[in-house]
Amino acid sequence: AFVLVACGGGDSESEGQNGENESASESEGGEKVIRAGIGLNSEHPQYKGLLKFKEIVEKETDGAIKVETYHSGQLGDDRTMTEALQLGTQEVTIPSTAPIANFVPEFSVFDIPFLFPSEEVADKVLAGDVAQGLLKKLEEKDLVGLAYWENGFRDLTNSVRPVKTIEDFEGLKIRTMENDLHLEAFKALGANPTPMAFTELFTALQQGTVDGQENPYATIYLEKFYEVQDYVSNTHHVYSPFVFLMSKQFYDGLSKEQQEIVRSAAKEAGKHQIKLNREANAKYLKNLQEEGMEYSEISDEERQKMVDAVQPVIEEFKSDIGAETVDGIMKAVEEAKAE
Ligand code: TK8
């Protein structure tokens, strides 16, 4: 059962007329309520993007649809919130593609290490037919994928040693997202990976249950991982998209016009979020160093050794993901690079 915990303290951006949080997607005033939850905190561009979505939807529907926003895992971790969308007890969440692979295996294609060489190539591929076609597959799982947002290039932090070479991964207990390809890729690099929900990560780092983790600089800084991590390396080993997910039963209950409004709002807010996210990921490495983290640059030669080490994992997972999806995305990457 899913119980919506009333989160006092004003963290949720809006409450029902009587001060209570709506406990259903229809409130007594007859307007529809979107309960939108994310795992990152209110400082993160992901939340700023969600507030933009709220602003657009409430304006465009003249308040016929209200958006309640919850951050920092108040409604649960990514998998729990995605399951709540399937159950219809929550309406929106915006996880990375990695945990989505537990619902639609093809989404693991985005976890292929070193798939995207740049943000520009990622933008082109995600706007292309293969990536857009993957969003369609979500509907078979009672989910509607309205848009791709951006988590970004993932970088390694740890509290044991500077990581400059592939040998430095040896034996490091690295938390990964709950995604088998990520797990096997870190084993191939020599690490000792553990899958874990993001909501448990800070405590696990603080207690030393794991030595390290990997996320974009904006997350490392804004979630204050510098307080519990000493070393950061620009591994840039995966580019993670976010997917703006909506409960299919909620979406199907909207009018055609309202469906168009939420779809275009997710896309427009996504453009805003990606802009803020890029700015954040470009500037926060400096802040991490100012907070005392030791930065290690991975040379092209060492990165090539990492690429070579994970190739067998990519071959191994090709059938799980679906050869058509892997080949389609790889082709789209090559075409985007050639443009
Ligand atoms: C936040 C997560 C996070 C992701 C992870 O809910 O799990 O490390 O990168 O952004 O989705």
C-alpha cells in the first residue's frame, strides 16, 4: 500500500484548501491533482525544472490541474515512485533511465558506458526515432514517457584513493544505480559494486558501507557528497538522461487538450532544466575542489583502457537490451557525430 505522508514544513509547494495534502488525484474542488516526486533536493536543476512544469500546467489549465511538488525522496526512491505511478497513487516522477530498465529493459541502452561522446550528440540522439520509440514502450507498463530531461555525464567519487588509472578502481566498493549493466561494467573495471537506491546513498557513504559512488558534478555538490567523499575523477563514463514519467491511468483520464498541455509543458520545462543542468555541471567541479575534494584527470589513454575493459559487458548485454535497440542507438550516435 502506498501512504502519502503529509510533509509539513512547507517542503511541498502547495497544499489543499484545508491545509492537508490531497490524498487522491482529484481534490474536493473538482480540480485534478498531480503529485510529482523526485529524489534529488530542492537546490537541484531537476527540481527547478519541475517547478517550471507546475507553473506552465497551472497557468495553461487555469488551475484545473494542480501540481504538488515533492523532492529529496519524500515520496520514496525512484523505483518505489515509478511503481506508485503504475498503481495510480502518484502521478509524476523523473528517474534516470537506469532504474527504468527494471520496467522496460531496452532503457539499459543508455547505460552503455561511453555511448555518448558529448551533450550535443546526446541531444540529437534523444530527439531521434529510436529514443522517442523507447518512450512509447513505457505505455505497455502503465507509464507515459512525456520527455527526456538531463541528469548528465557521471563522474566517480570515493573516499579511499585518487582514481587516475584503471588499476585504481581495484576493489573499490562503488554504489551503482539498480541496473545490471552498470553493475557488470564496474566489475569489469575491477571495482566491487553494490546496487542501492539513491535515498540510501548519503548515509552509506557517511558510514563507509560503500567507498564511493558516481553521479554528475551538480548532484555531487548539491547533495553535499563532498562532506563524505575525498576524491573526484572526471571518468565521464555514462551520460544519464532523466525521463519525465506520468501515470498512464492519470494521463488517459485527461481531456485531449489537457494531454497536449502536460506533454508540451514537460518538453518546455525540460529545455529549461537542461539549460540549468548544463550550467550547474559546468561550474560545480570548482566548488567541489574548494570544498576540499582532490580532483584527478583521467587521460585519454587511461579512458581508452576503460572503454576496452567494458566492451565484453556491452556484448553480453546486447541481447538483454535488444540488438535492434542497441544497433539503432549506435547508428544514431554515428549519424549525430557526422552532422
Ligand atoms: C535521484 C537519482 C539520481 C541518480 C542515481 O533520484 O540514482 O544516482 O543519478 O539522480 O535518480
